[in-house]
Amino acid sequence: MSAVRYAMVATVVTAAALSSCALPATIKHADLRSQQALSQSSQALAATHEETARRRQTVSELQTEMEVLAARESSLAQALRSDHHAFNPTSLPVAWGQTQARVDSTFGMVLKKASALASHRYQAPVPIPPVLESLSFVDYGKIAFSGRLPGWPLGTPFHVSLYPAGYLFKWPAQIYVVAGDKTLLAQLPVVVHGDPQLAHRLPGVVPTAGLSVYSHSANSPLVNEFLSFLGASYFRAVGQG
């Protein structure tokens, strides 16, 4: 029995000694894991704050874009309402009652000019200013041409607007209005909605990159864009209904 007791006491003492040696290492290991978990939690919290800030910025930008679109819609609707009241088919210019011969003559002039251009070496157009090239999608959406195209007849059910060059649309496109025997280059001043700093950065003349045509929807007072050309690849035409 004394031998058994001795063995048991020796086992307990050995276990206690081993435990006392392992305890600091265990605590150190647990402390390290706690620090790692705390660091990961801090990183996750920082990422959450950053994502929240990004989403708030996106919401703010979308709200600004919606305000810009609403202001533009209201302005176009007002312009077309005044045009609609003034519309008198008998007062339309002769150009609106063109004969087939005049239409053929116009397309013949276009073909002749295209043929002349094709006989010369291609020359790239002058690039737009860097400030326009670097525009973001949101900033580009704040810019709009204001006013009426010179030479565009009054009293028509259509309103023509221009697209500014910039953002993805880096090559200017010269657009002309042909009224009778006159050919006028379409140039209009631009307005910047809700961003005075952006307006200050823009060049004095913003070139055009395309055009869009607006009219009232069928059986509706709303104004909608139904035809647009922008850049080399953006084209849209929407039929009634």
C-alpha cells in the first residue's frame, strides 16, 4: 500500500509541476489569439465604415443625378408646351415642305462631300481638352446644353438638344442645321447643374459629341427623348408605345 501511495503522490506532484510550466505558455498563446481576433475585428469594422461611406456617397450622387434629370425634364416640358401653343402648320418654313427633288439634292450633296473626303488621307479630329476627357460619369451628367438651336424653326413639336463631348465620348462631332439655303453650325452654351466648381473648370466652348430629339409622349404631357446619336456606337430610337 505504501508503494501505491508513493506512486500516486509522485503522479500528482509531476502533474502539478507540468501544469505550472505549461500555464504561462497557454496564457501567452491565448493572449496572442485574442490580439489577433481584436485586430481582425478592428479591420472588419474599418471596412464596414468605409463601405458605409461609399454607399452614402453613391446615394448622394444618385440623388444629385435625379435632381439634374428632373430639372432638365421640367425645362424641356416648358419649352415644348410653349412651342405646342405656337404651332401653326401654315407658318412652317419652305424647308419643311421639301419636294422629293430637294431631298434628292440634299442627299446628293452629302454623298459628294463624303466622296471628296474619302479621296484624302484620314485626319483625326482635334482631341477635346483634358478636363473633359477626365470627367466621371456623374460629372458628365451634370453638363447640358441650354437654349435653342440657331436656325431650328419655332412652333415644331420637336426639341433638339446636344450632347457635350467628354467622359467616354472624346471625339467632337460637328452638327449643322440646314435651313433653306443656310447651313449653321450647332453651337450652344452649356449649363452645369449643382456644381459651380465644375462649371469653373470647363473650357469656354464645350464641343458637341451627338444630339438627341425630344417630344411629348402619345396621350401624355411628359417629354421624352425618342431619338439620340452619341459617339461612334450609341444610337437609340424609340417608337410610339
